[in-house]
Amino acid sequence: MPNVNPNAPTSETVLSVRHYTDDLFAFSLSRPSGFRFRSGEFIMLGLQGEKKPLLRAYSVASPAWDDKLDFYSIKVSDGPLTSRLQNIAIGDEVLLGRKPVGTLVLDALLPGKRLFMLSTGTGVAPFASLIRDLDVYANFDQVILIHTCRQAAELAYGFDLVDTAKNDPLVGEEAAAKLNHITSVTRGNYPLQDRITTLIETGALFEHVGGGSFDPASDRVMICGSKAMTQDLKALVEAQGFKEGSNSSPADFVIEKSFVG
């Protein structure tokens, strides 16, 4: 009888693919029976290489209750994985890791009134999961999703996911009442134009949010994006009195340490 590695990735079927821009696409995979995760976590995902599987971390963009697994990805023409992954089609097979992990989860935050989700680019993916999770709306009075991209066309995925949340039979009523979606770009003409850090520092962001600027006594913050973005925002919120939380020690804010996009 052959040896079977219980930790080896499973092979899952591509259920849908949508290309948003020349650089961004989304896809769905079958969900193996028994696969459990918390909304906001990531999993290793990839394709078989010449000698071994080629895997990288992807945030799951569907809520923990969904019967499929959604993902959102950049395309890199010379990237070892995404140069191939961007060509997948319905019916193809993609490798899925077995152990979801991550810090961008409700368990790592103390209770609060407003939840800020700060994202750039494909860093919005874990929030696609969280804004369709009933526990998010049960724990917070306001849920504020901020998504910043280089150009307006790159914001389309975020608009789609917010529309999906507000029309979801499970969370739609809560999302319609509590979810505030704020978008900005760093290039081109757009109503709100600048980096998230600048929008926070100038106060421009809070003109679109009920309740004014950050308050560590009642606000909680989740951050996901490029390494530079997460570090800049971490320094910014820490300077305002926020403390970083973890699964073992919940606090005021969390960042996704394993994501770069």
C-alpha cells in the first residue's frame, strides 16, 4: 500500500474564473469535505512544478460558511506561480494546502464599536471573507472597508464583493445597515485620491466615516496590503495608541504578516 502524506495538498477543481484587468483576476475552487477555516485566514495554494508543488499564501476570499473557496490574485508575467495560475480555466485542478492560518481574524481583536479594514490592491481579499461573516456585524456597530488601488479600474473587485455582501441572504440586511465602503486611488482622477496613510494623516478619510478620527478605546483596525503599506500603517496606528493583537492575546489592531500584494 503506497504511503500517503496526510499533510500533502489536495487537488481541487476550478469552478469559475474572472479576469478584472490585465493584472488582476479572481477564481473559485471546490472545497474539500472537512476543510475548516476562520474568515480572514490564508492558505497555501498553487500548481504542480517540475519536481515539487509550487505554492504561495493566498487569503481565502469567501466566508467560512461558503461551500466553495474564492481567491483574488495579481498576475505577474514572469512570476513562477502566477504566470501559470492566471491561465487556469474551469475544470482545471489547483493544489490546496490543508492548514489555514493567519492573524487577520476576529479572535485577535478585542470588542469594539467600529471596525476599520484597511487594504490596498489584492489585500482586499481577506475582507471579502470577513464582510460576509455574521460575527463581524454581531461584534461591531460600523464596519468600514477602505480599498486603495493605483487606478480606478482596479477597484472593480471591491465593488463586486460589497454588492455581493449587501445582497447576501445571510448577511445582506446587516451589511446594508453597517458596511461603509470607501475607495481611493493613487493615480488618475478620482473623488478620493491619495495613499491610505495620507488620507488618515490629513483627516480626509474621516470625512466619509461617522464618528470622527481613530479612537483606540472603541475602534479596531485590520490591515492588509504590501509590506511597506502594512508597516507604515502599523506605525501610524501605534502612534495613536493602538496595540497589536494576536490569536493568543487579542488587542486593538492586526496586520497580515504573510501577505504581499
